[in-house]
Amino acid sequence: MIRGKSMRGFLLSILFVLCASAGASERDRIRLAVPGFSHLTTEAGDGIYQKIMARAVANLDVELNATFYPIRRALLVFEQGEADCIYSSTEALEKNFRKDELIFSFPLGKFSFFLFTLKNNPPIASVSALQNKQVGVVSGQEHFLHPFLENHHLDVVWSRNDALNVSMLEYGRFEAIIGAIPDIRPYLDKLSYLPDRPLLESFDRLTCHNTESNRAFLTELSRELKKLKRDGFYRDIAGPLYVEFDDDEPGVYPDS
């Protein structure tokens, strides 16, 4: 009888250890929504930000379960709590969450939106100059650009990517397009714009729900990302798409 109790106790101890291990593994698993941004995040997983992330988490005890979506779908997945974190999208999400509900990493990169027209054409200084004109914008970017598009009576045509927008501009379909640097840099030799007149400047980060496990993850991740940035890894991976920014940009908390 004593032997039976001892065996039962031993089995219960083993079960407890297995459950605890499973729980720890679950805490270390991050569900990551990946919206598609030209050259930066791809369905194949070989985008610039994905390469930076892979290098950073190689030194962390964490498992990333990344799923690629179109931009709108990725935002919805995150908003519904089906993903712990999402690439970029901080500004797009802030209007649907309280400030204390979101946390974010040290930047993966910097971006700026501009108005573009064809090379050798006069650059366009403001959205108001495009009243009732057709303007090409990548679908999903309205979440970032809404303040600049509303109340201007633009004929916005939503397209799949920057390459298509540039082609439509060349065919005379669009009067102008709105695009982000660095995404649109491969096509800049065909375009005219005002570098000192961005519509929006911000940073691409990993944005996460504000939970204890996510705070711990982003604290470690931001440390690794900052080191990679300072060591020149960002520049090496991004090449001509690299945009310089301050090494001391905050991460994890908006006021950190």
C-alpha cells in the first residue's frame, strides 16, 4: 500500500513538472501578425525586418509563431487578440486602444510618407493640390494616412503594392501617388517629390498588447535590436533601403 502511494506521488510529481514546463513554453511563445510591407516584410519571410528580427531573437529564449496577412487583416487579427504582437502599425492601432494598452520595441526602421509624381514633373507640395484627382495608395496604408486624406475630396485608388502604383503613374492613370520611404526607394529614379515635405514621419516597431509576458519579451528584444543597430547590422541588411535614426529612440513604453 505504501509502495502504491509512493508510486502515485511520483507520477503526480512528474505530471506537475510536465504541466509546468508546458506552461513555461506557452509563455515564451509569441504569436506574431506579419502585415505585408514592400521589401520590409514578405510572405516568404525574407523581408528586411524579418531578417533583423530573426537575428535578434536568436539570442532569446522565445518562439515566434509568425503568420503573414494583408495589412488590413493583420490589424484586425491583432485588434481581436488573436496575435500578441504585430510588425509596425503603432499609429494605426493607437486610435483603437488606450495608450496603456500598447507597448512597442526599439525601432526596426524609420519611414516617411511623401507625395510622388513622375520624374521631371514639378513636385506636389500638398494634398490640397490634388482635389478631385486620382491618387494611388497601397491598400492598408489608409490606417496611417487617414488624417491627410480626409476632407480633401481625393479620388483615391487602392492598389496592391508600390510597384503597381508607379506603373499606373507612368501610364497616366494617376495624377500622383503616396508612398513611404524606404518602401518606395527602388522606384525613386522615376519619381519627383519634395524631401523636406513629408506627410508623416515615424518608426516601424514591433507593437504588442501590454501584458507582463510581452513586456518581458520586448525588454529583451529591444536590448538586442539596439545592439544590432549600433553594430551596423541594420545598415548591412537594409542596404540602399536603410534610413538612419537615433540609437536612443525609446522602446517598450511610450515614455521610456
